[in-house]
Amino acid sequence: MSQKTALKTVGILVLISVLVLTINAILVKKYPDKFGVNKNLQQVADTDSKNKIKADELPINEMDMANTTKNNRNVWSWPYDSAVPVYHHANLDIYSGKTKEEGTLNGITVYLAMDPIVENSVADSPGVSDPISNNSSGNEQTDALSDDDFTGSQGAGIENLIGESAKSAQATEDSGISIETIPNALIAKNGLQTNLDNILQYTKESFISLGAEVIILDKKYQTDMQKAAFIGQDILQDFFAELAEQNFKSERLEGLIEPLKTIQNSPENQQVINDFFPNIGVSKDQRLLLDVERQYTDRIFINIRYGESELEEISGSRVFYLGNETAAIGAKSETIDAKSTEKPAYIGYLIEDRRRFAGLSEKNISQLIPGLAYNSEEAVVEQIIPSLRLINLTSLEIEIGQKKNKFDLQILNSVEQQKIFAEAIANACYEFYCTDLP
């Protein structure tokens, strides 16, 4: 090819390119939906949609209720084996032997909840006198007490406050504020609630200092079902994300989200609640949720509340966990089917982990705050507690102290003691994951 011919060919190609670009610019300007950026975005969206359609459905080994069998307690029960394949692999070996320092519990998630005293705080209500539970100004009343008040006669320090309580009793009565009667003392409900709030917040801070992620459940979730529904939905959403990474999906599990939302936001809807969380046994849907949750051994749930002992001499903190008694919580009828009100028992709880975590928690509380060591039998109690039955994580319920014991309230009213209590809980979690302590 001669030089002249080559130049002529290049010129023609350049001319064609210019024409193509010009025509494209005209088309984009006149028909942006068909030829512009929107068209490219639509092509990308179509591709993503096709990829989603190609995702495989997660195989779930469900069983009809009528095919379940009775266990050795003569109770219908679901099989121990999970119906949901394991896709969340929690490697807890990485925590073994770690020293307690910043970042030690990276990767651990902690759900914190409480049984509130009142739905809405009345701390700002006029006429409230709360000499025993006033944390807003650094607990001057408590801090003014001498060390002897805590180590000597139980309740001696609090007697000094009774005069102030008596002076304000009439004003409190006239205000219409609801109060709790404590032996030899008067304490407004909002003071009890403030102490719960503080302990929950300090516990969160203690866990965060160790690197854990902490989720405090909203106070609006006051029932055990609401708490379980919130945690269940949160874990399912994370499970779906992990499935998507492996190009899996589960329409069956996605169908659990809507009733869980209803339970959280409409606690008066007893039909949905009873269908998902029956009083006796575990529903077919609930079984799937519990089977997903049991994979998340890197998450824990802790609920705190006051003890309700009617005996004035009973004092201290107790720890509750759900154990082997769960095998007895199921239908005992001669036959069972999908329409039965009572459902099969669930026996796949993390029982040994719960027992050990409970023991470590009680040990840390009694050692770090001796004044809150439980002074009666069974400081660690295996008991059927609804919130622990509805959530299949390593979980506990902790009585921070007895609501009607003046010495317990005196200790819990101290900000310093609240922080130590929070540290005890976080330290128990550290020992649970990072040591072999029983």
C-alpha cells in the first residue's frame, strides 16, 4: 500500500468516527432513555436482576409437626439436628488465651436489654423527691456516705436519708407520681429506672472498650416476645447477607421477617404472637429461627432487671439461665398435628455455654461487689424464663439486686458501683471467650 493510499484510508476512518460520534450525541440528546446513561444503568440493573434469579434456594430440611416423636420425658419434640444448613461459621478459637485489652472481643456482638420499671421517665416531673436515687448530679447523697455505711451495718447509711424522704412524702403524694415503697425508705420509680439505664450504658461502654459490638434494645420492646423478635430479625438479616455472598437465598426464611416485624410493632396482635411464639413448645417457624440463631455462637444476649423478693432479708444479685428443662416444654397430648395449640419442644439450645456463662457472671459480680453477693440459696439458677426460651444465643437474665432491699438499692445508687457492676458483666464475657475458667 502506497503512502497516499494509507493516508486516504486513515482519513476515511476518521471521518466515519466523527460521523458516529455526532449521530450518537444527537440520539443521546433526543432519546436519553434509550441511548443515554439511563440505558447503561438499566443494563447493569438487568444483569444484577438476572444474577439474583440465578441464586440457589437454600435447602432446608423441614419436618411436619405430625412426624415428630416423643422424647424421654414423654413430650413431643423437634429433632436435635438443625433444619437449616450452617452458613455462619464462628471461629471462637481465635479468642482462646487472649489477654484482656482493647480489641480483645473484636467480632463478638452483645445484645443488652432490661425489664423497665416505668415506660417513660418522670424524672423531670415537678414535685418528685428522690433522695435515694438521684444520679443526675453525681450521686452526692450516696458519695457522702462513709465506707462504714457499706461495710458495717447494712442500711445504716440509708437511715440518714429517711428524714429527707419523710419531709417530701406529702409533696410526692400531692403530685400524683407513682412511687415504690421500700422498707424504711421512699424511692421514686424513676430513680430505680435511672439506675437500670446507667448500668446498661456502662455495660455497653465496658464491652466496647474490649472491641465488642453492642446493641441496646429499645425500651419500647418491653415484652419478651418483642425482644426475641428484634434479635431474630437482626440475625436473619445478617444471615441473608452471608447467604448472598455464596449465591444463595431463602424465600422460606425471608417469610419469617414479616411476622417478626408485627410482633415488634404490634404487641397487642395476639394471633400473630401465638402463632409464632406459642406458650407451649415451639412453632414450625420459630424452630427455623432458633436453628439459625444457634449458628451465632459469637453473639450473646443479656437481660437485666431488679429482683422481686418479698422478703426484706433477701439481698444480692442472682443470675438465671435456661437449661435442660426446655426438653419438658412441649405438647404431651396423645397425637399432634399442625393445628395443635401446643407444639413440640425444642432441644437445640446452647445449654452448656449458658450454664458456664452464668457461673462466670455470678462469680465476677460477687467478687467485684461483695455487697451484692446473693445471701440465700442458688445464686445461679436454672429456670424457664421466657426471654431465654425465645432466643437461641448464649444468654442470661441478671437480677442486679433486690428492689425491696434497702442495702442493695444503696449500693446500686452509686455511679461507681454501677460501673463496677458493668465491668463484672464484661469481664465474665471475656473469661467466657478467652479462658478455660469454669
